[in-house]
Amino acid sequence: MTDSTATARPRRTARRTSNWKTLLRDVVVIFVVAVLVSFLIKTFVARSFYIPSGSMENTLQINDRIIVNELQPKVFGLQRGDVVVFKDPGGWLPPAPPPTGNAFQQGVGAVLDFVGLGASDSDQHLVKRLIGLPGDHISCCNALGQLSVNGVPLKEPYVLLPAGEQAVSEKSFDVTVPQGTVWVMGDNRYNSADSRYHMNDPGKGFVPLSDVVGKAFVISWPVSHWSWLDDYPDVFRGAERENQ
């Protein structure tokens, strides 16, 4: 064996080691960037929630997953008819249950939540349809059982009612939405503890806009339920106020 051959082998070994280090560095950089991008998207753009109850049937089914646009209302305004996700304004939900699973499972869940792929806090948020914007006058029900917004009776095709019921709400109400808040109701009107059921709370049933996480725009899971969520602009046509 010549001296040149003996010298070449360590060089090749050194190059292979250097290549592995470069590859490992690239993988780490890509992973960190992906996590950072996912975190930023979840924080400022969009995030996932699952549906824990039937209060929005038949629009949303239990265990559906939805994607929420967080740019509304942070950047863009909300509209009547939007399906919105919001934090508990106070007293709408029972206390959060203690964490389940072992430490490893909780750790994995925390990581998935951090990057926006998990939705473990869904049961501490609510999803309803936005019926009234700040300043709106909302009343229910008229002689036909309809809800009215700013004096305009609505024909609501998304509402689920028990067999034989005509009124879109079993509770009567007449409210004006304060500035900085919205009035929300579930599509499953006789099975939804929404604004109507919190009129005696300190917040009078109104949800602060600061508690609204965003507007749900698509059902992402299961695949068989995949669809865009309709905000039914025609339903609320004519209910706009002149000063809006």
C-alpha cells in the first residue's frame, strides 16, 4: 500500500462525516423553520378546532374538525351569518377537566397544540352562528315564529327544529347589541345554550369581540363531511343598518 492510498482513506472518511453533519444541520434547520411557521400560522392566521357538541347540527356534527380564519375579526370584520369560534365569555362552560393520559401523551399533545395541529382546548371554546352585530336590534319571535334583525324577519334555512315546532326559538327575547359585542345562536335552536340562555349573566348574553377567535370557513375532517361553511348572506339581506 502506497502512502497516497493510506492518505486518501482518512480524507474520504472525513468527507463522509462532514456530509452527515451538513445533512443533520439542514434537517434541524428545516424542522425549526417548519415549527416556527406552523406556530405563526396558528397564532395569527388559522387554527383547527373539533366540535364537541350537537349545538350546531345539522351544519356541524359532533367530532367534526373545522378550520378557523383568525384574521376575522382581527383584520377583517365579521358579518351576520358567520360561524364563529370564541372563548368562554364567563360561565358559559363548566370548568376545564384535568389533563388525561401519561406525561408522554400530554407532551405530544402540547407540541401538536403549539404548532397548530392539535385542538385539545376545543372544549374550552364555543362555536355558534353570529346573528347580531354591534348596534343591531334582535327580537324573537313574530307571529310566524321568525327571528327579526333590525325589523327584518329572517327565513333561516340552516336552523334545526324539533318535529312539529315552528318558532325558531323556545325563548322570547328583544335585545339591542352593545358596541364591541355580538349576539350568537346555535343552529340546533332547541339544543344550544347560546346568548339566549345567558341574558341574566353579567354580560347579558353578549359575546365581546375580543373573545372571538375567528370565523370558521371549512369542515376539514372527516373527509365525508368536507365542505365550505356558508354564511348565508341572502338570509340577512335588508337587515343592514344605514350607519354600518
